[in-house]
Amino acid sequence: MGTGIYTGVAQLVEHWSPKPGVGSSSLSSRANIVEMKKITNYIKESYNELVHKVSWPTYSELTSSAVVVLYASLLIALVVFAMDFCFQTFMEKIIYPH
């Protein structure tokens, strides 16, 4: 039949499964069940760890930590602003001397 694509009847029948659960379809459904069990197990273990093993901070610990982060951020912002202002002033005196 030349250079065209030819698919024989035997090849077509080979991929067709007359019964559900026969051939490759059962393997893929078993694989899906195994994957679902893995996902379900992962979710259960994650929930168990979050509820029983993680030590959550109290409200006062959380607020005090947030205040520390706020002050540290403000301090870093002020330091960067001061460095930028000094560098700008220095560069202006070099570029535009009076």
C-alpha cells in the first residue's frame, strides 16, 4: 500500500477490550485506586500532624512577634533611607560642585 499510514485490523482489535476490567483498563483503575489511597493517607497524616504535633503560638506570643517584625522592618527602612540620602548628597556634590 505505498507510503501511507496503514493500520491492520489485528492492530485495531488489539487495543479494543470488549469487557470493562479486562486488559489495560483494570491496570489503570488499580493504579488510580492506589494513587487515591496515597493521597487520602497523605491528607490524614497532614491533619494529624497539624492537630497533634505542631505547637501553635498563643495570641500574646503572636502579637509580640509581629511587633518585633514591625520594628525591625521600620529600622531597616530607616537605615536604607539614610544610606540613600547620604549617597545622593555625595553624588550631587561630585557631579554638580558649587
